[in-house]
Amino acid sequence: MIRRLSHHLRRLLPALVTLGAAIGAQAQTSESPPITSQAYLYVEPYQTRFEFMVDLRTALRWLEVGDYNVAQLPIEKANSLTTKAATLAQTWYEAKVDGNTATLAPPTAHIVRGKPGQTLPLDPAAPIIVADCMLGLIWEVPTGPQPQQIHSTFRWSDSHLQSIPITLFFGKTVDHGEIFSAAPSILWQNEGRLPPPEPLSKVPEIHLPAPLALPLGVIAWVLGGLIFYIAIRIKDYRLPGGALPYLGVWALGALLFLPLLVVRIDDPFAKQPEPVTTDEQAQEIVEKLIHNVYRAFDQRTESDVYDRLKLSADGELLRQLYLDTIQSLNLDDKESARVRIEKFSASVDGVEPGTLPHEFIATTNWGAIGSVGHWGHTHPRTVTCTARVQVTPVDGQWKITHIEVLEQRRL
């Protein structure tokens, strides 16, 4: 009897092992895979950013880019992942600003090393370890200087992910919330908690004397008429109808020529403003102009930035100033996070006259300190620069017309 029972058990044992493995596999597939996710909402004057992070293994599974169980991700697969993510994620996020649906540009996608709030730059030459990295998506929401409400909706389709924690940053305030798959929205309200943007510094004015307007068109017409009249008088020629019609045409022509060929010249008898010769005089002007250059980049659209830059700079310098400054303030060439300057100071260590009237060149040292929130933590940025700054009166206002950078550092 015992032998027969042992024989039957030996025959059933493989089947029991197979059945146990199948049950274990079924239980494993029914369990929720581990998912690390986090969302951030950064509210600033003129722009709000919505950032979403998910562990790289889940991102590979969502986007179906190769085997999501790999330990390392080849660079070509990483590029395919970010490209596909930026395309497919366009419909994941929606925003309403003060009740109006915002028009959003496609998001940018990035692979970052670390965890939410503890990210590090990804070395392009280093291998991409899937377990150590996350996929990040950034949406930019254009706003006014003081948005009152921002309604954010973020949708996803993974049934294993029931909710996503979200952290909201605005001014010096940090709030925490959660968005759920069944209710994927969150409402931010200003209620006076978002500090207004800092106004531009008031630059000292230069009071130039009004130029003299010489109406060359009228002068030429009057002289031509006089010469013609004298010539016919010398030849004793009589005008048909008398001189009255001639005088009428002459006066009408002078009136028509009045706005034409007007040349403006400096008044040689007017009192000119004192030249800028001391470091103190130059610093009062240059410090405010450079500070306003940084303030221009509080704006987010290129056209708005240029409109502000034109108040402080002129000529061919505008384009170069835009490119150099935005490079120094952007956290990364591929990312949209831009440093907001919080402290600025400048000093002038020498002044010399320029080539144009009232123009001067000031050797200036300045420092700008700012920060930007990104992926859940704050990135500080310090810019120091030494340059020869050329300042010229343009249409009655001081403007920077040339900068020769002697030394620049970004920390």
C-alpha cells in the first residue's frame, strides 16, 4: 500500500510543480508592478511649467520601445524613447488659465538620473542604467504676469497607477496634492500668494537740446521762385493774368514742400548736458541698464523679451545680447527651465569717452544671482562678468550699444 502511494506521488509531483509555477506566475502578473512617479507644477509670472517624472522601466513599458526588462538602455533606444514620448504625450496634459484653455507647445522629453527631488545631470558618455533613471516630460503654459487660476489635467492609461503625487511651487510657497486616475485634475488659485514681477529699474534720463529743423524743400522752392521772379522782372516780362496767380501758386507750393526734405541739425547755441566722466555717474546708468537686460528675460516669448531688451540696448548688439544672456540663464540647452535673477549688483572701475557725442565706455564688473526650480529641487546659478560697456544716447535715452566681454563665469 505504501509502495503504491509512493508510486502515485512520484507521478503527480511534476504536475504539482508545474501547477504551482503557473499559479505563482499568475499571481505575479496580477500584482501591480512597482511604479515611481511624481508631478510638479511651477507657477511663475508669465509662465507655468508642468513636469512629470516616471521611472524609466515603466516608461519603456508604456511607450513600447524595446524590452523594458533590460538593465542598460543603448543611446539609440534612449533617443527613440524621448522622441516617441514627446509625440505621444501631447494629449496627456491640458491647462486652463483663468478659465481659458491654453495653447500648448509639444512637451519636451528628457532622461534624467536619480529620483524625484534628487536628480543629477546625465553624462552623455555614461551608460544609461534603467533602474537608476527616469523619464521626464515638461509642458510650458503661457500666462500673464499674475494668473489667478490654473486648472491642470493630466491623464494616463496604466491601471496599475491609481494616483500621482504632485507638488506645487509658487513664490516662496510649496503645496502638496494628488491627482487620481478617476479625477486627474488639480486647481491652483493665486489668492494673492504669487509675488508680482519686479518692475524695470528707472534709468537716469539725458536731456539733449532739441535739434533745429531745416525745411530744405521750402527753402529751395522759395529761392527758385525768387530767382524766377527776378529774372522776368529784369527782362521786363509780363506774366499773363498778372502777378497775383503766380504768388498764389508760389505760396501753395511752399506749403506743400513744408514737410518734405526736412533736415535736423544740432543747435550750436543750445546748452549741452555735462559728459559722463566719473565712475559714480557711469555706474548710476550702467548698473540699471544691465539689470534691466536680465529683467527682460522674465518674459518668456522671444518677441516680448526683445521688446524689453530694446529699452536697454540698441543696434546689432540686440541679437547677440539675447543669445548670450539666454544661454547663461537657461539651466540646460535642451530644457526649458530658466533661472530667474533675484539679486544683482554692478560696479564701474573706469570711464572713457566714446567716439560719438555724449557716448562713454565704462569698464564694469557685475554679478547676478538667481535660481530655478526643476524636477523637484532648486538649482542655484551665479553669473559674474567683467566687460567694457559702451553707452550711447539713442532718441534721448541711454542705451547699451556695444559690449566687449573681458571675463565671464557661470557657477
